[in-house]
Amino acid sequence: MDKVSYIISRLLQMIPTVIIITVLVFFMVRLIPGDPATILLGIKATPEKVAELTARWGLDKPIYEQFFIFIANIFKGDLGESLVSRMPVVDVIKLRLPLTLFISFYAAIIAIVVAVPLSLVAALNRDSLIDQIIRAIFVTALSIPGFWFGIVLLIIFSVKLHLFPVGGVGDNFSQMLVDLFLPSLTLSLHLMAVLTRNLRDGIITTLRSEHVVFAHAKGLAERLVMSRHVLRNAMVSGLTIVGIYMSWLVGGSVIIETVFALPGLGYTMIQAIMGRDYAMVQGLTLTFGILVSLVYLLTDIVYSFLDPRVTL
């Protein structure tokens, strides 16, 4: 019952967070310079046409009135209509969201699959040459900009070796795994580096703990000691890192999707900002904010199951 109360309490804590995000999104978008009606009309922007579009989109109303209309529409599931494509923002999000989520989770899986064995090897060979090499590689990885790394991967594996497509994504799952490998690998780089360093330190600390020494004294097999006592305890702090960086992965897709020309939420966000598309920027920013809050919520819930000491 304590777990249920904890989960319900965390869900309730999301309510003020979402409210604050909504308010910030609305007012921050209004700070974007330029008039969307004038930009959209371009050379055809006469005062009459600008006034007509401004009135049609409700931008001539007082700011507080626009805000209450925005909130009322959110409760109706209406995030407005794109000023550029004339499509409902909700429909665009439904269309583009799966790709962004796929890339983010794919990147997290790649990071975990690489980080866990490497951190284990580094910890078990502490201060050896192999440990120094692994640490040096990931310290270097932390200093590499993601967009630069993505461009290098494109040039080598797509343009030169023709192993992966330059852009776009297939329709079926297996094809998506191939087409999205490079962008997901690019997105996972920093998480991989941080997670490897964190797990290495966690494993070294856990190996010295009394319960691990006692497990060895009881004669437990090394494999059981590592899986049940060492890795599980080390992964508790690793989970926190993954949860924090999952939110970064979702936000980081803005740049990576642009580099790899992928039609996800990130690429759409860049286009909306460049086009001063108020409704689209509002809807996408709100979506990113809610996704990040959900990631933190899920991280806390999983954390409470891994570590029974965790309470609200």
C-alpha cells in the first residue's frame, strides 16, 4: 500500500509542474521577435491582410484573453492550428511523436548496452591500462558536440561506406533499427560516457561493502555475487543518471533530427521557430515539457522498486 501511496503522491506532484510549464510556454512564445502574420504573408503583407490574419488567429486580443482561450482549448484537446501548414497541432504531434520517442529510447538502450559491460570491465581492472583507456575514451566523448559527431558518422558510414542511409526512415521495425542507428548512437554518446563513469565508481564502491565481502565469505559463486549484490546496487545510482538524461535525450532530438533530416518533433520544432509558428511552437514545447515530467515520474517509480528505502 505504501508503494501505491507513493505513486499517487508523485502523480499529484505533476499537476503544479504541468501548470507552471503551460504558463511559461504561453508567455515565452510571445517573446519570439517578429509578427507571424507579416512573416507568413511575406511580400504580400499589406496592412489589410496582416490585420485580417491577426484577427483570424486571435492575436489582436489582449494577452490575458489569449491565455484563457489557450487554457480552455487545452482542456478540449485543442492546441490550435499551425499557422504555416494549416494542420491541427495535435495531429502533427501524433504524427511526429513516435519517431522522437523511438530515437530517444533507442539511444538509451544503446548507452546501457555499451556502458554496463565496459564499466564492469573498468571496475574489475581498476587503474590498469584497460581501465585508463576506457576512461580516456569517454572523457573525450563528453567534450564532443553531438551535432559534430553525427556529421562525422554520416560522412564515414553513409557517404563513404554506404552502410546506413543519409536520411529518412523505413516503415517496418527492423528497417527503423537500421535507419535510426546512427542518430540514436549520436544521441547516446554523452549518456554513454556519464553512465560508464558512474557505474564504474558505483561498482568499485559496492565491491568494498560489507554485504559483498560477506557474500564471498559464504562461498557464493562470483556470477551470483556480481549480479545480485554488486550490479543491482550500482544500478540504483545509474538509474538516476538514465532518468535525468532521458529528458535530455528527448530535448536533444531537436538538433539530432535536424542533422539527420528526420521528421520528428525536434525537426518540426526548428521549422516552427523559423516560421514564427506560434501555435506549433506552443504545442511542441508543452509536449516536450510534459514528456520530461513523465520521464522523471517513471524514474522515481522504478527507483522506489529497486531501492525499498525510497519514500516520498
